[in-house]
Amino acid sequence: MSRPDFLDLLVRSEPFRVFQIFLGLLLMAAAGIVGLLSPAPIGIVIFGAGVALVFRNSRWARRHYLFYTRQYPRVRRAVDFGLRRDKRRAKRGQEAAASLTKRVTDPTSPTMPPV
């Protein structure tokens, strides 16, 4: 099921992308105020929504985030823990990639040089 042409054009337009970046920044700023005023940790959720909007629409923010997490591996581990990423998922991905590169043992297939 595809979106109508008008909505597709609107979502991919540059002004709408800039609007989403500013909305994300506004949500991140509002998260501090909401976090101070409410007893529930709703500020964390609002901040996460703002960060998601900014990362989705800004290459600059994504690039700096990746650089920062590569430079400080402890931060990356904390983010992975917070996003509930586990090592089993990474291992499954490596096993799947290894299974794609296995050599075929069919005697009728031509021999390939080792990689």
C-alpha cells in the first residue's frame, strides 16, 4: 500500500524536513521542563522522540553521534543497553553473512580460488 503522491511529496520536501528538525529540537528543550514539573519520567520519552526526529532528518547529527559513540565506547555500550540491543543479534548477523560466503561443494560447479 503506497501513499498518495501529495503526501509522499510533502514528507520528502525540504521545508517539511527542516520543520521536523526544529520540532525535534523543540521537543528536546521541552523535555527538560516537563521532566522537572512531572513526577513521572515522561521527559525521557519526549526527549527520545525529539532525538529520533533530529537523527532521522539530519545527516550532520547522525554523523556526529556516530563519531562520538566510536570515540567513547562506554557511551556506545550504554546506548546499546538502553536500546536493548544484544550481542546475540550481532552474532546472528555474522553467522548469516558467513553462510552466504560458504563455498559450494557441488562436484559439477567450477572450482573457485580461495578468498
